[in-house]
Amino acid sequence: MHFKKETAQNGLIVGSITFPSEKARYTGYFIRITSIDSDEKVAKKNSTEIHISPDQIFKMKHTGQLDNQKTYLFAIERPEGNYEIPSIRLFTNSGVPSLQRTNYVGGFSIPFNVKKGEITYVGNIVFDEYANKDIIPVNYRNNFQKDINAIKIIQPYVDWDTAINDTNRNIDYNNKKVKK
């Protein structure tokens, strides 16, 4: 990945997702990045998902870059604008098409802004996929220094020292339905 402030056409968002358990429950996790734009076509075009795929060869196991492979780092370019992380899509593939399942976890929002040429840290999403139904399975932490130091090693051609850490960023819990 190459991202230079001087030549960038977009902004870069960086963050992480942590799973408390080493054992993965799903075969795919998709973190939803939703553009909040008044123009519906622009919002749809600028929205995306970040795909996390655990190891599935011998047993379902997380294979992230930090915390005994339980934390995955991510960095993705997005056009300038207002965004949020409102949901995580969970995919189960048993190998038989009729048994494939997709579930959604929502009811939260992590809002952030993307500016052209800037690196924005969106935080660490903690997702407890084994949480009881009475417990909110998604929490938020600011692990800026830890995440930036780790991604510097994986992606050395980005000037991570210019990353912006919004220490006031929080997760908002709501009862919004998950948009599929």
C-alpha cells in the first residue's frame, strides 16, 4: 500500500477489530463502512465492507496480526466525506449452499470523517461473537499507539506518523435496524 498526503485522491481509514476468543464462530466477518451522504447514489458508491476471514483448515481459528492472533488490523482508502461503522455482517459457510447463513449485528454507530490526504484512526472494535443475548457484543476502545505501531511494520510505505487520533470518538448505541 502506498499512501502519500501530497498525491492522495482519497483519505485513509485505519483501525482494528478484536475477538476475545481465539476460536472463530463464523467463516467470514464483514465490517460495514457506510457513507452518510445526502445523495443516495454517492452514499451507496462510497460505502463498502472490510472482509475478515479466519483460518478454516483444521479448526476455526482467528489469524489476526496482534494479541495472539485475535486482533486484525485494517486500512482502506475512502473518498472524502462523513461515514460510520454501523454493523458487522456474519457469514457461515458449511460447504453446502442450502446451509449457508448470514446474520447481522447492529444497533451501534462509530461515526468518523474522512478528509483527502489524511489518515484517520477509527479505533478498535471489540466483538464478542459468543456473548449472551442480554449482553451488547460490540464495544469500542482507542488503541491508537498499539495499532499504528503494528501497522507500521506491515505497511512501511505509509507515513503513519501523520495519522489523526480523535480521542473523543466513541461508539453510540442505538436501536436502528441493520441495513442489509
